[in-house]
Amino acid sequence: MRNMLLSILLLGILTCLVGCNMSGNTEHSSSDVGTTDSAQEQIQPQSDQEENSVQTVSEPYTKDTSISDVMNDPVFGDYGRLIFPVNSGYYSGDTLGDLSLTWYSHIDADKTVEIANYFKTHAETGDTIFYDIYTEEEKEADPEKENTGLFFFKGNPGERFAVCNAGGGFAYVAAMHDSFPHALELSKKGYNAFALIYRPGWDTAVEDLARAISFIFEHAEELEVDTDCYSLWGGSAGGRMTAYLGSYGPAAFGGDELPRPGTAVIQYTGHSEYTQNDPPTYSCVGDRDGIASWRTMQNRLNAMSTFGIDTEFHVYEGLGHGFGLGTGTVAEGWINDAVAFWEKQMNESEENAE
């Protein structure tokens, strides 16, 4: 009997010990599950946040996006205001699809949206798309220099560069139609293209262009550009800027002692001056242009040709002033001809170097 009671007592003790161990294991297991659930709860909101962030990043501008929303998008910082004319009196329309620019025709809303999204996408991924050309000290001394800079459309590393200069009657800078589209298309072809935002006024405009060229040469390694046989592009007032820098070089307008461009591409400007040292020049204009005479442009190139300067001229029937890339017009595709002209000069430059 006593042995039986002893056996029962031992069995009870063992049962308690096993039960305690099971209880401990259960608590530990429960603790593990609780930690996992907690981690999942912390990760899940982060995942949702990242997903929402991605959705925000990938959400594109549309034709219905307001111009002010683009200018004030935090991704652009302070330079967003320079995407459109600083002087709002020279453009109208509330949205990207409604943009209108003084003295310009055939504004392509699809291209406007594409450019805005190009800026947004590259800025969001951390690419530098805008460079100041003046120091903070220089801008403090002359506040107007705050409204200058270079928008960068990066092509292939180590490829040649171009600077595109919009017109605007030296009253404003019509970049969204007259330089951004050109720069974007050049970058698609692999070239490194810059679009200059300059101070209105003839003297300040050429000074800013000279400074911009000097900046690019100084930072060529950082920018990953080849400075040989660079090209200048410009329409209307921007065409005059291109012509002057082509004739006299950056140093004549306050820039560094640097070579003149290897090619000048000029659209619809009545500029008639030239020198025997002008670079090879491609020009195009419409025959209905009431601001820039196609005959004046043709006469200039003919005179340059007598000095042995390579030139190419195109006049487009029925087109007026400021057609930009000419999308949807008889001039569409002219930029391909201009690039081919530039590439011809590159090849000759390389042959001469050998």
C-alpha cells in the first residue's frame, strides 16, 4: 500500500514537471509568435509606405497638370520656377496642355508633358538636372543672376555636348518650346545637351552663354562630356546668341579663353553679321516668318560660304515664326538633318586631328 502511494506521488511530481516544461515551451512559443507578429506589423506599414511612395514617384504629369504644380513640385527645389518663363506675362494657360508662349507657334502639348515628366523622373531618382553657373556670391551681388542656370539632358558618358538657347525677344526665355525639346531629342541620340536659362537683354544673354560654356568646360570631367567640336543651338533671340558666340568665342563676352563651337545651328533669326572665322552653320526658317526674313538668313549663309565655311540652309513653305521642332508641320524632322550636319563636322574635326 505504501509502495502504491509512493508510486502515485512520484507520478504526480513527474506530471507537474512535464506540465511546467510544456507551459514554459508554450510561453516561449507564444513569445516568438508575438515578436513575429509585431515585426510584421512594423514592416507592413513600411511596405505600404514604400508602395505609396513608389506610386507617388511614378505618378506622371498630364496635360491637365497645372503649370504651378510643376513649378512648385518639391522635387525640383528652388529651380522649378525656372522651367517656365520667370516673367509670367509672356505665357498664358493654366495647364501643361494649355501652355501658350508669346511669338511662338505649333507648341506641342505632348512634348511639354514629356519634358516635365523627364525632369520629374530624373530628379526623383537623384540625377542632377540643373546646374547654377554663377556662385552664391555673384548672385548676391547681382540678384538677376538668380534667374540663370543650365538644365542638363544627359546623353552617353564621354559624348559631345550641345548648348540650346531659346528665344523670346530678349524679353523672356521660351525654353519649354524653343530649347528643352531640342535638348531632349539630342540626348535621345546620345549627345549631352544643356538648355540655358539666361537673363533677358542682349548683353546679359551673351554673357550668360559665355559663362555657361566656360562652366561646362571647367566641369567637363564631372559632367562626363567631350568638349571637342561642341555645338551651339538657338532660335530667334537664341539664334543671335549662338551666332555671336560662334563669331567671337566665349572670351569676347566675359567667358574663358576657349575654342569657338564646332557647329552652330540657328533657327528663324534675322541676324546678318558674320566673320570669316564663323563655325560651320546650319539654318532653317519658314517662308511666312514675319519676324525673321528667310532671305536675310540665306544671304548670310551664302556670304559665309564664300569664305569656305560649310553651311546648310532650309526654308519651309507656309511656316511662320517659332515652330520649334516643327512636329506635325513640313519642317518635322529638321533636327535630324541638323544633327547629321554636326556629325559631319565632328568627323572632319577628328580627321584633321589625325
